[in-house]
Amino acid sequence: MINLFLSGVAILLVLSGCGWDGTPTRNNDFTPLTSIEVVADSASIAAHTSTKLKAIGNFSGLYTRDITDQATWSSSSLAVADFDDAVSPNRVTGFSPGTAVLTATVRGVSASVTLTVSSATITTLTITPADPSIANGLKTQFALSGVFSDSTTQDLTFDAVWESSAPDVATVSNAAASKGLAQSHAVGEATISATFDGVSGTTLLTVTEKELKSIAVTPANPTITGLSKTETFTATGTYSDGSTADITTTVAWTSSKPAIATIATDGVATSVAAGTTTISATLNGVIGKTDLKVTVQVLQSLTIDPTSATLNIGNSRQFTVTATFTDSTTLDVTDSCDWSSNAVSAATVTNTGTDRGLVTGVAVGSATITATYGGQNKTAVVIIQ
């Protein structure tokens, strides 16, 4: 038993040394919930307004966490205040002056808070931000603040009815999850109003031309193999209204390392040396980027196929050459080789067009066929019978 106790102490010391403070890194189901604390955004509200509550669970004194979404909420006086489970389960609305005890219950554990509903009436409303301007396609969140007859101030964003004078320019949400959220649709102006208990507040929303938000450069992170080779880049702009456009010829193209690759105004990059450079497309202060890698292959060896052949007079045989590079890649270079025969009276080899490497028997005898590529030679023997 003593050994087990000492082992437990040793484990705790190790965990403490690693910075563990006793708070679990994830939730579990085996530590009992022992108590709940209910916190209201506001302990006192005016009639016809609302406030949200939060439930904080204490698990055996080991840790606490927000369990609002697990709580079942109830009110002791439905005439004074009550919850609307369908809209926002933890939001309570005051109906008439008085007090109500609000209770949260989770796994049989309950806790309460007292809410006071006053008889104060609304005097002024203020919408913020005041007279904002946004690019077409963007959203902006409005908030409504109300001052009451008892000089108290409340957030009435949720409790007001929102309206736009020009829905074709901008709409404003009355949905529970997005009250006061305006969405722009076209260039113009719209008066946004919020009405609470017969009193209204207004602000002017101006929607301007769509705004460039981002630039995508494609292809992403390509590789050019060889020098004086090209890669064509495309720039696609995404705008505030969600639309996209090809802006390749409009952006300013730059290469962070022109010694590795240059780029022209039309987005065509040309390799100069081995290495990596960043290709950027810039327009109206918005930048899109991607990396371009340049690799240089070094010829390692050539392989000719076949290495020998026997032909009848008048017959032909295609020979091919494969190049192997230092990066282990291979390439058929038949059409790039310089072909020759040391005895054209016995056999010829085509050295032009698409038939390069085609050997034809002319007369009885033998010839050595040579293929040259990248400064290296490969030979094959042909017997004509």
C-alpha cells in the first residue's frame, strides 16, 4: 500500500513539473457534476427585453466548464419572465414587472438566479456602427443600444425588429441567430432601422463597388526542369460579392529571385538557374503568391536499343535512345539525337523529322550506328544480309 501511495505521489510530481495544473485537457464522463453556477448577462432588465444566462458546472472541485448547452431552463414566474426553447434556450424574456427565479438543471443538479423585471420604458435608441460603408457582397453586424426611463442602458439587438428601406441594396436579418446582420446586394444606399416598443432608431448603410479580397496564383508550387524553360501562371481574383475573374493581365507580376526565374507582364516565367523563387501577383494592395522551383538535369548515361540487329536488304528497324539523368529520371531522346552510320553503303540511318533512328539495310555488309546526345555517344552494330 505504501508503495502504491509513493507511486501516486511520484506521478503527481512529474505532472506538476511538466506544467500540469490539475485541469483536464478534455471532458470526461466519470467525474461527477457536483454544483452549478448560473450567471446572467444582466440581473435586471426592462419589460419586453431579454438577457442570456450561462451555466458553469463544477465537477467534484477538480475543474469547471461551461455546460450552458446541456442545461434545462425554467422560470418560477412565467408571467414575469420565461424562456423560449425554440429560439434560444438560455435567453429569457421579461414580460411584466416583478421577480422570477430562473433555474438551470443538468444531470439532476440545479442552481438558480433571481431576475428582476422593471417597469422602465424606452426613451432613446442608438444603432452602431453609425452610417457605415461596405463593399458590395460583404456583411456588417449592427447592434442596438437602448436608454430607459430609469437611466439604465440595455443591448436590444435581439429584442428589436430590424428593417431595410432598400432590400435590393441590403437586407438585414431578424433571425434569432443573426439579428441585425446586414448583407449587401448592390451598390447604393439603404436606411437600416430597428424598432423596439414603438421607438425606432436608424442609420444609413452605403454599399460601394465590389472589392478585391484575394488573389490565387496557379499552378501552385510548380517545378520547371531545365534552363530557359517557361511556366505560364494565371491570377484569379475573388471579390467581396463572391465573384471571381481572371486578372492575369491586370496584376503586377514579380519574381523574388530573378536570378532563378524571371516573369513577364503576361505571367510567363522563364527559368534562369536552379533554385526556388516566389512568384507574386499584386493588384490594389492585394497579393497572391506561389513558389516556383527550377531544377537542372545533368545527363548521366545513354542506352541504345537494340545494341545489335540483323537486317535484310531493303528492310528497316527503329533504334531508340534513352537518357538517364543524375536525378534518376529517364527520358526518350531518340528524336533529339544526332544519328550517323559509318558505312552508308551497307546501312543508312534517318537523322531528320519524326523517323530519326530508323536504320535501313542497303547492301550486304555491316555498319556501326552512332547516336549522339548531350555530348555522349552510344553505338550499335547492324549486319545486312
